Amino acid sequence: MSSRMRRTATTLADGRELIYFDDDGTGAPRELRDTRVLAPHAPATDLRFDVLVDEWVAVAADVDEGAPDAEADVCPLCPSAPGRATEIPADAYDVAVFESRFPAFWERARPQQPGDDDVALIRRPGAGRCEVVCFSDAHDASFAELSPGRVRTVLEAWIDRTLALSALPGVEQVAAFENRGQALGVSLEHPHGHIFGYPFVTPRTGQMLDAARRHRERTGGDLFTDIVAAEERSDERVVARSEHWIAFVPAAARWPVEIHVFPRRAVRDLPALAEDARADFGGFYLDVLRRLDALYGMRMPYVAAWHQAPVRAGDDCRPLHLVVHSVQRSETKIKYLAGSEAAMGAFINDVAPERTAALLRAPAPSRRSRVDG
């Protein structure tokens, strides 16, 4: 973690962990006491194995984004105030990370009922961890409005939590992501994301690593390094570049708007990023997000997800990259999954990736950061 930042860990009233990451370690200490009365934290979560496609499915009926005891007009991610207790017991914060109260995975999960041996029902406890990452205490801000310094703090929080979750027993993969916009079903507008410690390797990652293995066997090269080099040579789909990062629309984009952000030097995960790449990321990523918002003149709904190597992958596995995609087809239209996508998993994109890249390459509007850091 950068020496200028401060990390403060505490617990919430029901025993869940809360960690503050402050941009500058010289400020006053945070208020740490959670005054709420909460029942002990013991969520129900269960894993079921889909033998038809060789994938695990989490069954977690209690999953929720916020605190259920919060009043309807109180955002559970805003700072607490007299008479208004939230999930964050401080009057202000920079970046805060806490265990989700109703997670899909929980490190102390126990079997809901005995497992079955027959092919129709194979199950095990959903042991893992789900955390909420709050990027700012400003309720109406967005990630694109953060300062480069604040983005660096968020990045260091992702790195800290990747290391912590990777060390938990049973965790096989760690992924950080942000969902933004009502078009994606987001109920809390407060700028935040999540980081999950999965008790299995996710399907997307498994497919990528299989493709990387076949590519190495066929060519002797690293798939992720070779993709970056090929996009750099073509230049047709490149959206933005810096000394340490490159962003492009992939040639086989599935979504109307899809951007892949790669470090120029392939690494396995966020903790493996060198200091110069970490320092360069904030300004670069903000430029990408502002181009995204400028595309239709709106706060673009999107999913942004970091793809990292599984916890127990070898050192030659270096897939780290960030994928940002949006379902927004135009200023007024949204892409819904139709039969081919929803039933068969075969995507049909009616927007040429080269056209999307050209539109995103247009000069991004200069926008002053609303959130210091």
C-alpha cells in the first residue's frame, strides 16, 4: 500500500469487518464505533453443481446490497449521522470496505442439509467472502468523477482485499467489480462496487485459461501479451493508451459497448502490478470512463470487472485485465438478452466494434474531479 495512505480496521455491531482506506494518513482518526443493535452475522448460502455444463451455482436467497434495518430514505453506504446509523459508522470517509451482510459466499458457511450423491443434486457449502467497496462518501458522485488520487486509493483497497481474500481457506478466485445504473438493476446509486472471494474458478476465467493454454501449445506465446500486441499493431479498435495501460474494443465484442483495459506488462493479478503501473492507472481509467459517459451524453450504465488469475494458478498465468461493458445501445435503447444469448449463450452484436471504438476515440470532455484524493 502507498505510504501516504492509512488503513484502519474495525468491526461492525454484528461482527463483520470494516476497513477504512484514507487518501492521506495525516488526518484525524475515524469514528469506529457502530451503535446499532444487530443480530449475529450468520447468512445462509449453498452451492449446487450443474452437471450439464460443469459449473457451480450459488443459492443465496438472502442476498441484498444494503442493511435491511435502514430506513427507506437512508442510504446504507452514506456516512452515519446523529439519528441516522448506516453501515459505515463515521461522519466522513474516503474509501470504505466492509463484509456484505447478506453475501452469496461466507467463509464460515456450513451445509444447509446433507449432500446427495446422485447426479441430480450435488452440493457443498458456499464458503468464501463477499465485500462491499465504497469509493466515496459523496452519495451522488460516480467513479468517473473521482480524482486520480482517489482512484489510486481504490486500487490499493482492491489490492489489499485481493491479498486478504486469496489467503482464506477454500477461496479459489478473487474478482472485483462495479455495477452502475438502473438499467443493470442497481438499487443503490451511491458509488460502490464489490469484491468476491469465490470458492471455485468462475466459468469465464476457466474458459480464458483454457484458451491461453491452447494458444501456448500452438504458438509458444502468451495469449494476453499477444492480444495487446495485435491490437496495438492494428490500432483500429484502440480507444486510449498510456505508458503502462491500453484500452480497446475487442474484435469479437459481445455487448453494444465493451472496452478491455490491459496493463502493457502482463501480470497475474492486481497485487502484481508495479508501482509505475499503479500510479498511471487513475488518470488513464478516468479518461476511459469519461469517454464512455460522453458517448451518449449520459451516465452510462455499465459493469466493470477485474479478471485475475485463480489463487492457485502458476506464475505463468498472467491474465489481469479490466472489462467494462454496457447494455446501452443508444441514447434511448437497451440491449436485452434474446433467445440466442439467453438460451444458447451465443451472442449477436448489431454494433460493429470498430465503429464503437471510433466513437469512443473522439476527444473526451474535460471534467474536473468532484471527489478529492
